[in-house]
Amino acid sequence: MNDLVHLAIIMDGNGRWAKRQGKERSFGHKEGAKKVREITKYAAKMGIKYLTLYAFSTENWNRPKTEVTVLMKLLSKYLHSEIPTLLENNIRFDVIGDISKFSASLQKEITYAKEMTAHCTGLRQILAINYGAQDEILRAINKSLQTHSEITKEILESNLDTAGIPAVDVLIRTGGDCRLSNFLLWQAAYAELFFSKTLWPDFSVGELETIVSEYKQTERRFGGVVTP
Ligand code: IPE
Ligand code: IPE
Ligand code: MG
């Protein structure tokens, strides 16, 4: 049986979920944020160590300004409202992505949430915000070059936003599309991939349990062969 240490989720389908009910896309984002709390609590209970959630990509700035504003407001609201839940469940909050592009106040809120939960030893919830794997890898290469003329796997990994975090075991994308959309391209090199047709606000603990039990039975070979 495989251990599940690092679960990563591309939380896609909020907009379509809202449209299907004749509502604004922002309504879907609000429902999506609620689902983050439910799935995070469950992942903590299951003993998963790292949960990385794709919340805003480097490409998502291309959306209409009104939608970007809604997403930034939701993020700020989440950073405030979730701290008690995180503390109650011994969850440490973290982020990956280039947060220097966010407003000064949002950056402060991110730092505050990280500091408030820094002592928590259970699950680490990692929000990927203004995250793009290509951007992350380029930043890591440039950082590595400041101190090394030749870059090894270890040096590069120590300069990725996920430094110190183990590779992804399971990567789930909801919303029906089968693509990675620039998420964790390095860290998911050997992840088991699951694509669900369920739109993120409809995703459930039950569906997660089904995916996890399938993953546990999967034969992970990492390029080797299985010895009988
Ligand atoms: C995912 O849902 C959330 C973000 C990218 C912020 P979408 O907003 O992409 O929803 P769809 O894919 O348009 O339905
Ligand atoms: C991926 O979803 C990013 C997040 C879930 C945050 P998108 O909706 O942005 O991806 P594409 O545009 O369908 O590839
Ligand atoms: Mg989408």
C-alpha cells in the first residue's frame, strides 16, 4: 500500500458551477472557498502531511479585472476567517508562488497567517497563489546561479518554492479538463494523476476517499521493475 504524504489539487470548475445555476462566476469562487475548508479538514484527519491547492495561477491575471478583484478579496477574507479553523486542526498555513506581485496589505495578511500557524505540526496547507511552475523554476534557476555555476537537482530543489517539501504523490484536477495548467511541473514528475469531471464546489470527501483508495493500490515503479 502506498503512503500518501503530499496531495495536490487543481481546484477547477468554479465558474462553470455558478453559470449552471444562472449565477455570476464569483458565486462559484465563494462556494469553492468553502470546499477548501471541508477538504483541508478531511486531509488533516486522514494524516496527510502536505496539501497543495492551486488557487490562482500566473496566467489567471489574464481574467477580467472584476474577476481578479473578487479573487483577491476572497483570498484576503479567507486568510482572516480560516485562522481559527487552522489552529483548531493543528494545520500550518503556507504559500507557494510569487507573492511580491500582490498588494502590500495582502502580503502582510499572508505573512500573518503563516506566522500564526507556524507552530502547528499536523497538515501543512499550501496555497499556490500567483503560482506558475515555469515562473517558479526560472526563479529557482536564477537564485541558484547566484551561488553556483553548475546546478544540480538538489541545488535547484532547494531554491524552488517547495524547498523541503516532498514530491507530490497524488495530483487531482477537478472540472473535467485533463491538463496541468502550469502546476507543479517539477514536483509532480512521478505523481499519480487523477482527473475528475466533478466541478470543484461539488467535489466531496467521498470522491476523495475513492481516489485515495485507488492510489493506495497503484503499483508505483519509478522507472524500475517490481520484484515478486
Ligand atoms: C478555478 O475555477 C478557480 C480559479 C482558477 C481561480 P475557474 O474559475 O477556472 O472555473 P471554470 O474552469 O471557469 O469553470
Ligand atoms: C487552473 O485553472 C488554475 C487554478 C485552478 C487556480 P484554470 O481554469 O486557470 O486553467 P485553464 O485556463 O483551464 O488551463
Ligand atoms: Mg478553470
